[in-house]
Amino acid sequence: MLKINNNFFDINQKYLFSEIRQIIRQKKSKNIKLIDMSIGDISLPIDQNIIKALHKAVDEMGDINNFKGYSPDQGYIFLRESIKQKYLKLKIKLNLSEIFISDGSKSDLSNILEIFSDQNIVGIQSISYPVYYDSCKLGGYQICFIRSCKENNFLPSPEDIIGPKPDLIYLCSPNNPTGMAYNTEQLKNWVDFALKNNIIIFYDSAYQDFIKQKDIPYTIYQIKDAKNCAIEFCSFSKSAGFTGLRCGYTIFPDEIILKINNKNINLNKLWARRQSTKFNGVSYLSQVAANEFLKNNNNLKYIKHCDANSKKIIKYLDNNLKQKYWGGVNSPYIWLETKNNLKSKDYFKYLINNYNIITTPGIGFGKDAEGFVRISNFFNI
Amino acid sequence: MLKINNNFFDINQKYLFSEIRQIIRQKKSKNIKLIDMSIGDISLPIDQNIIKALHKAVDEMGDINNFKGYSPDQGYIFLRESIKQKYLKLKIKLNLSEIFISDGSKSDLSNILEIFSDQNIVGIQSISYPVYYDSCKLGGYQICFIRSCKENNFLPSPEDIIGPKPDLIYLCSPNNPTGMAYNTEQLKNWVDFALKNNIIIFYDSAYQDFIKQKDIPYTIYQIKDAKNCAIEFCSFSKSAGFTGLRCGYTIFPDEIILKINNKNINLNKLWARRQSTKFNGVSYLSQVAANEFLKNNNNLKYIKHCDANSKKIIKYLDNNLKQKYWGGVNSPYIWLETKNNLKSKDYFKYLINNYNIITTPGIGFGKDAEGFVRISNFFNI
């Protein structure tokens, strides 16, 4: 008899966001101009040098001598070579076989679970990007939480793991939604813990280009031996404004080995097999665009735009509000405590009614996120 | 303790294709010009009207007033509306919520399993696109085979199911690799069988634009009540030459309902939830290109090109070879019996050595495919 995946009943049905959308629609129907500080989408067009490269690539697609069919499974060599060079500048050596071009980090962050048994326990911070939790639930993986809270400055350490020891751990730094980023010592704690306990870290590095402070690692591989235990997920969405073009990449080091019955299993090969079976590569145009972005180190206009917004918001918060906040420095996000202990949804309503500002209620990011809202600084006014 | 997904050991490690690639490399190193009739990739550039639409879309992405960020989860309304209109011409009514834009049919054909319990039995034709088998294996689903063979003209019916009754069935028509297509009566048999037995059909319709004969349904929804039991997977890869651009779509009818504890579960909603959790939409550029393709019904140059190739090959086969073959009419593929009962890999070697032609050995498509090779007519010489 046909049976569905019952895990679908264990995940939130997105009522919160439907409700939010309804409130926004009501406001807009009254011609109220709202400032959208909720979504992490871009608010500026793609850079002209990338537009130029895209036009050239489009012409190639229409030319009998230059059009492109299927991309190589893992992505074009030219793009993987540029990524290799980017890491080499940080003194990190990668083989091209360790680089997988993706259609954005979200898919890979979710699909990576497939190469692991659903008998594993997955550690997730109690305040986090909902994709981790939902993907684990849908795949039938047991979850253990890592407590993220004011007391640990929203930068939990291995000591904050609640319950049984996990086999796999999602970390995100700079963090979505809290905007906080691990420094070298803190991240080293996690890597050492993973190495000691045979844990693999899924390191969501989608916001790495927002890092400004010197002691914050740009990639987890700046931590000694992290290539033995960490898979890094990166994106061009926020730094190059590619939310509409779709391109990212995943670093899966060859050093991640699992010993089974005295045989060394190279997990990179399993991921390669998963991708060649279930994925058909990224649009040539998006790969050309990503490569053009990497060739120009100075065009981080999206980052600068967000940073300018963050500074304005922080100045306002410092001068006018008495609530505490976190983030906003190495991240596009500010994590704001609600006023008078309001529930996050009520404070969301307060902000939209009194300031015409749309935020994201914390509760969308986990139960420990109640009492906070996320301010996203991608807006353009 | 960290455990991997052991199902990875149950799937073919692609040694066959590595071996094939090595043979091809050897030939090429000797400067032998080969005709590639193996891969299903395009051999012509994208149509100029699509190129023009792409240039316009690229300019939009660079324009402050017109750039696009995240696509709506299920794809842009403009593209889904065009698909709706396409089906309406065939007298099939679709709601926009039933249309999901994908990055090609492969991902969805594989990911669709996720909304179903791994306790289901999945029926797969014993000669088929390897993605079905590999995806089922990786997901831990039990497989039952549906015997595809000369005796049933490679168009198996429900009577050809071997073993226990399946809960889910993959069908592909026009078929990859055999090139054969179900007529209305044959497809109606499957739909009636599915309806009677509460089975859901995954209908791979990636080659629908190659259909020429009048009695071959263009979509499964031309069969009465198929909307109650079939999900259709379509692609722009072959008909519009989009293997490098990545765009397809999936029709998931609202009528597919599962009764659980007297509650009706609308499976379309589960798929929508899966997609919004694990997928971030298709590049705006690819969606614009797909829409432009749909606006021009007459630009099926890829199809015409393949058909001309097929005719040449069939003429040669008829006049010079004594082997039997199938397909080549409503499909880009010809399914050729090997000479003197040669194993498919040996006949592959024979063809490359004597004719400089690269084909695909049948064995790559399942054990019942031994003794055949697939000729793909996308080549351009």
C-alpha cells in the first residue's frame, strides 16, 4: 500500500510566513510604503562587468562553434580553477576534484545528508537557518540541539551540546540569523572536538565575504586539520548578488575518510556519485558570471551597501532604543532583542505598525529564538 | 559513531563509462575522427530568438529597476502561465500551483521519491535510464522490475511486472534508451492499472517533443483520469537544446490524494514543501529562455535535426545491416541489436573500431539491455 514520508508532518507548515505575508499585503493595500528588512534577498543589480561577461556567454550559446551542452558534473574547470586560486591566496591548497559547483548553497547543505546513514545524530544550533532542521527531519535523522543563547553570545561551543553526542554538526559562521561569527579560537574548539570525536562538520560559509574583523576565519580550512573533518558550503548569492542567477560551490576535502572494516572510504567519491546521479550541473551562464565575479576582487558593492545600512541601523539602535542587539559587523544580519520581553511575532507587528519596517520574527529560527527579531540589511531605500 | 549510507555500495560505480571514456581517449590521441552517437547532448547552438530574449534578460539583471533576486519557489508566473497554455491547447486544464519549474527533469525524477516512505516498492523497467534505479537504491527503496524485452517490443504492460506489486512506477515514453513510445491504448492500460491499485506513476516525458505518430499521447494527461495518479516530468533540454542552460518542469496534479486515517492528504503540497525547503529555484535567465521557446511553436530545429539523422541511420541499417532495431521514429534514440549475439560492450568496440562510431553499450541500462546498443541521433557531422 502506498505510503508517504510521514516526516513531513513533523515540520512546520510555514504558517508563520503566510501570516507575515498577509500582514504585509494588508499594509501595502493601504499604500503604506514598507522597508523590507526581512528577506535576505539582494536589492541592487548585478555588476556591469558580470553583465558584460554574461552577454558574451549568451552569444557563445548561440554560436555553432562555441555553444555549450551539459556542464561537467562538478562544474567547469575554469570556475573550479578560479576557486582553487582564491583559496590558494589564503594558503589553502585544493584539488579540483574537491570543488563542486552548485546552484546555491541551500541545495547542497540539504542534500549532503544523503551520503550519510539516517542512523546518525545531527547537531543543530537551537537558533538556526530552518533548512538544517527541516532537511534532517524530512530525511528521518535524529537531531540533537546545540544551545545558542545570550549567555554564550550566540556562539555556542561543544559544551553547549544538549543530549547525546552528534555524528554530524551544522555550523554557520557568520551566522544566519544571529549575525555572530566565530573567531579562530572558537572555531578551532569545534574542529578539535570534531577530530577527536570522529564528527563531520557541515560548515555553512555563505556569508564569508561579510567578514571584516581580522581574527574571524574566512574559511574553516584556516583552522589546522579542518580538511580532515569539515565540508564547506559557499554561495555567490549574497556577495555577488546571484540570488536570481543561482550559483555556489561546496568544498569536499579528499582527506575526509571513514574507515569501515579496515577499508578507507573516501567520502568525496560518494558525494561525487550522488551529484552525478541526481544533479545535472549548473547553467553555463551562471558559471561564467561566477567566474567573472572571482576575477574582480574589488567589486564587493553588495557587501559595502549592506555594511552602510548596518551602520545606520546600529547608530539608530544605539541612540534611540534600549534593547540589546548582536551581529551587524561581519554579517548582513542584526539580531535584535524585542522590547519589554514581547514575543517575536508581537514585536514584528509593533515594528511594522510603528516604523513601517518588516523584520523576521525570531520564532521562525527555532524555539530559543523567541524574544528576538532578525534585521536584514540588504534593503535599498 | 558516524555511519555512511551503505546503499552507495549497491550501485554501479560507473566503471563501464570510465572504460568507454578511456577507449575514446585512445582513439582521439591517434587523431581518429569519431562520430559521437553515445551521449544525449545537443549538437546545435540555441535559437537566435532565444539568444535575443537572453540578452534582454541579462540587461534586466544589470538594471536597478528590473533586476531579479530569488525566483518564486515554483518558478515565475510568466513561465508557468505559458506551460498552462501549452497544455490547454491539448484540452488539459492545469492550475499554476500544479506546475513546478525545475533545473531539468533529472533532479525532480530523483527527488520525487523523498515525499514517499522508503517502505514503498518502486517498479522500474528492466531496461531504463539509470537514474531511476540508482535513486531508488540510494534512498533505500525496494525495487521490482517490469520486464522490457523484444517479446513485448520494449513496451512492457502491467502483466510484465515481476514479483510483488509496486506502489510507485517509473514510466518513460518515448523511452530512453529503447526509443519506443506507448500508444494511447497501451498507456491507458497503465493508467487504469495504477488507478485500480492505488499506484502513482512517475511519467518521464522528457522526449515528448519527438513524438510524430498520431496515436502516441503527447502527455499522460491525455489519458482519462491520469491526473489522479500520474506526475509528469518534462524538460527543455532536448527540444530547445537547454542541456547547458538547465530548465524543465514537473506537473504535479492537485488530484493526487492519499487518504490517511480518513484525512485527505494532497501530495502536491508535500512536493511544494520539499521544493521550498531544499531547492532555491531556477535561474531567471533560464526561465526567460524557456518561456521564449514556448512562445515559438515552430522552432523545433533540434528535433528536425535529430529526425534527419535518424532517417539516415535507419536507411543505412535497412540497406546494409541485418540486425533488428527499434525506435528512431518518436525518439532521438535507436535501439540496435548487436551482431552475432555479441555482448553490448564488445559490439560497442566493434563499432568504434570499424565505423569510428561511438554508441552506448546496452548493459549500462540494466541487465535485460545486454545484447543491444543505443544510438543517439543528436550528432552533427
